[in-house]
Amino acid sequence: MKRLIAICLAMVLCLAVFVSCADIQEGGTETGDTNAGNETVVETDPVTEPAETDPETDPETDPETDPETDPESAPESETPEVEYDAEAAVAFIKNLYRDDLLLNNVTASDFTVVATVPVGTVTYTVEWSVDNELVKAVKGENEWTIDVDEKAAEAHTYKLTATVIAGDGSTASISFDLNVPKYNVASFEEYMAAESGATITIEGIVVAMNGKSVGNSRNHLFLADASGKGGYYCYQLDSDPVAEGVKIGMTVSVTAVVSPYSGMQETKGGTFTIVDETIKTVEPLDITEKFASGADLKNYVGLAVTVKGVTIAGQELGGTSEYLKFELNGKTSYIRTYITDFPTTLSIVKDENGSVSSADKTAIDAAHAEKFGWTANATGILVLYSGNPYLIPMGVDCFEYLELVEKTPEEKIAAELDALTFSTSFTADTVVDLPAVGTYYNEVTLAWASDKDAIAIADGKATVTVPDETVIVKITVTATCGDATATKEIEVKVSKAVTTIADAIAIGSAQAHNTYTTGKYIVAGIIKDVYGEAYGNMHIVDELGNEFTVYGTYIDGTKYGDYTGAKPVAGDYIVVIGALGQYNGTAQMKNADLVSFITPTSIKDAADKGAAMTQDTFTNEKYVVTGTVTEIKSDKYGNMTIVDAEGNSIYLYGLYSADGTTRYDGMTVKPAVGDTVTVLGVVGNYNGAQMKNSWLVAHTVASSDNPDQGGSGTPDDGGDEPTTPDTPATGVVDPVVGTAYKFGMVQGNLDNAVYYLAGGMNGYYMETTTDASAALDVYLETTEGGYYMYCMVNGVKTYINFVVSGTHVNGAYETTASTVYTYNETSKTVIAIVNDTEYWLGTRNDKTYTTMGPCAVSYNGFYGQFYVSGGATTDPTPDPDPTPDPEPTPSTGLVVGTGYTISAANANGLLYFDGTVSSGRFNGSNDASKAAVVYVENATNAGEYLLYFFVNGTKNYVVMEDKSAGGSFATDAANATVFEWNAEKNTLAVAEDSNNRAFGVGATSTYSNFSAYDLTGAYN
């Protein structure tokens, strides 16, 4: 690993999981190393199988001396005697509640505490008691409720005691000194000044609300302060205000915890009470002047506001975005029409399958699309995101359209290029239709060009062909309107998809004996063991228990056993890249290059680090921790608490599969209470220590009784038990019976997003979603002549059938199978014959439907394919780049036009230049996925170079002088710094500064940024 700056090849822009990526060199077999792993030699193949001359060949195992294969040599198992330790259980409770009861001793409302705690393999009973008759401890079936007076006339204190009872009768106790505050309504000023975590009571007039009972995803109240000073955003209340009779205009009080978020003050959780049922009207507040000037709007969050005289801009619709944009005085904002956030003043329809729709949303979106370029008044509830305002609509008249503003040709071109989108990443072959004219101004014509064959453009289509190695393609769009012309450049990465261990096994197994793929793949997992210390032969496993062989490992081009620096060992999380193949039937990666590894961190150390950070901040680097699940707070996101044997705990906020593609609710095998998990994620503080959006990299199931874990409650009794997909491709797989897939259609007439079956019906058509985590899991089972296709709906096996209705063929979800599908190798989809006509599941080529249904193959339309259960290739997880070429040699230096990253190793790990600058220093990130792709172009003189990268399509040159002058960027090449290749330091450097010193771009021992680094001596 290098301490000075290294110009790495574009491959190191790996997944976000690839923390502290090292420089990667091409691996290879050393002289005489014909079998770079630990394989068993077979005498019948003397040509390809080395015998005694192969230093990596394992000796044959002697079953008489190997205790694993000789049952007589193994000791008899005995039932261990249970050792109880009530004090350890008390320590567990102390750690469990240190982030709430110990730190926030104000209990203004009822709360729950555990009835049992696990320590190791022993479970202890917990009895709770209080010393104040104003508070009650009520025992429930699985937990205790501490009942306090939410409207206490006077503040009072109490002692809450937990008594642990062990199986041998021994006990131990711990007490918490708590208090109940006097019921007091805070003023608006007190609310805005309240610190995070404080419990507060506020009162206000209801402006809008959400309720789960009417289709919303959460229970919210938006209140106007009765004195007219501002608004309140009461987030995720404990109960549903709609169901409990709250009306718009009533006055309510809310008691909850202050929880600032993304630049705005808000409360989270808590209870509400109707104070006055009299209906009051609160007129929208005109914030036009403040909005136009960029003034602070945090006081008005939760209020109905109006911004007047805005200009209607473009739209972003699909998924959770749903943005209807508008502009004023150079500032852009939007009204967000995401249905489940709609207040009760707009329509929401929720069907029996849980799908939601809204006629009001359809009307709002359509009207906005027709009024592009008009002026309007925008009205809605004010919300902030990262300090930037947006509005939630309160009615279909959220935009009051005024007049059309005529644009110049240059303005029309600018608007079209700004609205123009094209995917920046492809991992599967596909064809994309390209618009020839503008979306809003038909008089704007668009011409497309590509600089590489991986994306070929002809006849209004872009044909993507994924090569074995990653390429960066520059797409140039030229817009013309009258005599005006402008261009936009889009960088697109075309690379093979991420490889899971299951897929790596499948790909390797498909090769002939002792042959390997020409392309290289990236695989990650936990090291189970290193069985060849000299060569780095090892087994790695994933969260599903799949085991894979890595056959020879290189670190910075050095063989594992010869490398003298830190190297991965059993228990570490590792990322490697290499060719896949099989040897004597065992799938493996041969001569792998190490990308990165992470040594596990204890839960205590991770929790201590998070607790020491400021509110709502997280580390750049990722950590690996292991613990036992004690509770699951969200069955959707996988929010849960894990603990170790000493009772140390940490909260996991969001859990994903090992490759980051599948959220907890979409996992085939979900961790449950009692299971042991190993997770990878960033550590930080949000009202206490937590790990955020972690990836599950190892999982040990404690019990087989959980239906989600393939136990006795597994819903499919038909023999086709759903498993994780083990096929190598995404979107074009030959499906495997009983495997969970998403079934998705790329709608080429729209945005080329993947629309997955969602499980609901829209008339005779099947509803879809662009959110892979919300899509159906679809399975195939064998039948005579082909397959049935089915899904699980509320635990019931439901078949996807084609049914005849009059002259039409429609889709249907039915509990009895009737449609037999066959797999079509050409289209990579399933086809059924109805009335002598072939149909696939999709939509016609002349429609813009986002629903799916039986579509005659003769239409040559858009049809669905099977995607891996994690989702489509459009998932936001960064894709891996291919194996890099060897480092530049002193004689050749850099390759002009090739994408690189700038990295440097110091005490903070491997830093990557992220494309930004602060106070004259180039900012760095430990997350390789955030690294900027930097390119080299020739300067005026031979052997001299300029460095540049792109920001929103704009070319930015790197400017670096001596260390006192710092660094910056320039869009003009004339102002760029001229670099030379420094063969001794293997980097680019400024030839000399005013003191005749050569400088590169480097990092000191502790800083998390880059600056000019003196190559001739120590930087200080």
C-alpha cells in the first residue's frame, strides 16, 4: 500500500462496500506455479495436473489420523452445565438502555422495557418495579409497560428498578433515577430553541395531516402556531390522527421528542390530544420575497405557504421522486406529488393488495406537464431537505397558472438540455430509444453521438453492448433551435454487473475443468479460513452460507505469503477481483487481486465511536461488527438492535443484502430475533450510536421455526422452495425453478427504467413499480409442457395467469394455475400460447403504459424478463470496474483519455479525491464510490499533461501551485496546472515551484484532504 499519491486506474471506483480500496495490479502465476491454489492432484490427468513439482498441492488426507473423518478419534459430546451470571445480565440492561433511560431521564409518556434478556446462550427473566405511586409498572406478555401521567400537574421523580432473576434463583438489580415533567405547553420560541432529544409539548391549529388509515405511509400532523409565529412538523406520531377524529382547523397538542432533521426542527413520535374542536382557517403565508432572496425558512416548516410568480420547469416522475419543478430568481424548487405523503385534502385510493393511486395526482402532474414555461403561483405545505425548501400539495389547485412566457431559441435549448436524461451506467445489453426533438419545445432538434462502440448510435437508437472490461463512453447531444446550437456531454459507464458468491459459483461451475473466464469479476465475503498461507488460498462465505474458494491472493502485486504489510485473515471482510473457473468440480477464483479488507470491530468500540460523534453525522469509513439480534423495530427496513455476549449493543438503522441491492423486507432469508449477524456499515450518531444502511455479510440462524428462514412455516409446500438466484446475469437469465426473481419490463418509450410487477391490478392490467424492493418475488414451478409462474400474496400461493375475456386476453392473479409458459431463448422471457397466438407479459411498442399484461409477440413490444431478486441493473449501488492494467511505467507514464482516480494512503486509510475543493484543499473520501474520475490530456509540450474531470457535464481542470497557494479548478485549459510524470515517485507532479521544489497531490498523516505535497522532502 502506498503512502504517496497513486494515480489508480478507473477500476478502483468500486462499490460503496469497497472501503479503503488499495491500488490493484494484475495478478499472475509465478514461474513454475502452474496451479496457484491448493487442489488435489488426479493421476489420470498428467498433462494438466502438476504432481510433486507443485508447491501448492495439498497432501492427501489420511482418514485414520484426521479427527474430522475418523469418528473413533472424536470425543463424545457432553451436555454442558449451565453457568448463570445475573450480574452480566444487569450489565446487559445497562448497555441496552444507556442511550435513552440513562441519558434522557425525562419520561413524559408511557414506554416499554424488556421482560427477558439474553447473555450468551442463557436467557434471564427481568422484573420491573417503581417507588412512586404516580407511576405504575405493568407486566405484559412479552414486555413491561411503564405507565406515567402524561398531563402531570407537577413534576415528580421516581426510581425504576430492574431485577434480574437467573435460572438458579440468583438475582441482581439495577436502578434508573427518572422524572416526569410538569405538563407545560412550550411557546414557539421555546420549541425552535429546544435541543435534540428533549421532550416537549406544543399546541397548534391543524393545517394538514397524514394517516395510515387513509393510505399514507406514516401518521403526521402539520400545525400552525396559534400566535402566527411559525409552524410545527409532527413526524411519525404513535397513533393515527385521521382515525381518531382530528379535522383540519382543530387545535391539538402534541407531546413528543424534538428530533431535528435535514435542516428543520421537528418532533418525532409521541402522542396528540384534541384541545379545541372549533374549526379555524389558516390562510397560506406568502413567502415569495424570502424564497427569492434565499432567506432562512425554517420557522415556516409545516405551514401552508405560497410562492408567487414562479416559472414552471421540468418534471421528475417515477419511484419516490415525483417532483414538479418551478423556478424563481434563479432558485429551483418543486412540489412533491408522492402519493403516500399526500395530506387528507387529496384523494388516495388503496386497493386490497396495498397498492395506492390518486386521481388528484394524475390531474396535478398532467396540468404541470402542459404548462411548461408558464408563470404560476405555487401553494403547499413547506418542508426542508438539507435546508432547501419544497412543497407538499394541499389540493389540485397547488399551481395557479398565470401566463406563458416566450423563450428565446437559446433559452429553449438550455431548458431541453437541462431536462435531458440518459442512464450513466449499463450492466446489460439493451437498446435505448433516443428522442429526436425536445420534450417541451418541438422546435428543438436533438442529434446524438457516441465515442465508443460499446454504445452504438444509429437510426434514433442507442445499442448497448457490454464488453468484458469496463469502458467509459462519452455521449454528446447537440441541440439546435433556429440558428442557435449547444451541446451536452454525458459520461456513461458500461461494465459487467456485480457478482454475488452464488453467481460466482454458478459462473465458475459452468467452465470446463481447469479453465477460467477471460473477464474478471469482483466478489466479496467473510473469510472462513486461509488454508494456504504461502499463496493466500482461502474460503469466503456470504450471508446465506454460500462458500467460495479463492485460489491464490495477491496484494499490490505481491503473493500473499510474501507480502510484509497487513493482510486479511479468517474473520475479515474481503473484496477480491479475478477470473472465475472450476477445478475438479470446485468453483473458484484464481490468482485474485485484493481490492480491500476490513478487520471486525467490537460492538462496544463501534458504539463508543458513534456516541462520540455529533448528532446526525456518520463516518466515511465502514466497519464490520457481529452480534445477536434482540429486537426488530421495522419489518420493512430491518431496523434492529444487536448485542454481544457482554451486553454491549448498537442499533442498526436499515439492513440490506450482502451486495446492497435487496432491502430487509425483500430478503429471502431475513435475520430474526436470536440470530447472529455480521454487518458492514458506517457508524454515527442519530439520537444515540447506530450503524446506518448496513449490508448483511454473514448470518447464522438460531432457530428453524421462522417462516422467513425456511423453517416449518415456509409458505410454499409445493416442493419449489424459493432460494437465492444463482444465475450469472441480471435481466437476461435462464430462470431456475423455485428461485426468487423480480419480473421487470424496460419501457423503452419512457425513461428506460425497469418496471417490476407489484402485485396489484389496474383494471385488466398488472400494476408495476420502479422500486425493486417493493416488487413481487416471482417464482417458476415445473409442469407438463413448461412452467407455471407464481408469487406469494398474504402468504397464499398465487399464480400469474393469462385469461380470455371476450376478444381480449388479460392478466390475472389466481390461486389456481392455468397458464403454461415456455422459456424463449431468443427474447429471454416466458411465452404462453392462447387461442393459437403467442403472448408474453409486457406492453405494446406503440404505447407508454407502465402496466403489464399479455401482449402478442407479433407487436414486438416491451416485455418482461427475470431479474435477480435484489433488483434491476438500474439500482443505485455503484458498479465495479474491471481489472486495471499494470501501473504506468516510468517510460510510458499515463494514457491520455483514460479515467483514473487520485488516491493516497495515510492515517485515515486510503483517501480518494472526490471532485470538490474547500479552503484551497482538494477534498478526500474513504468511500471509493465517491471518487471522481480524473482524465489526462496532453499539454503544449511533449511529456506534459493537464488533469481534468467533469461536474454536471462541465470540464474542470485541476489547478495546483505550491503548498501555500493551495488548489482550485478552472474551466479554461489556459489556467490549468501543467504536470509531468515523476518516475521516481510514480506520480504526476508540478515541475517546480518558486523554491525549486517538485510537488504532487498528496495527503499528510492525519488530514482527510489533499494538497500540494513536497516530493523532495517531508511535508510539514
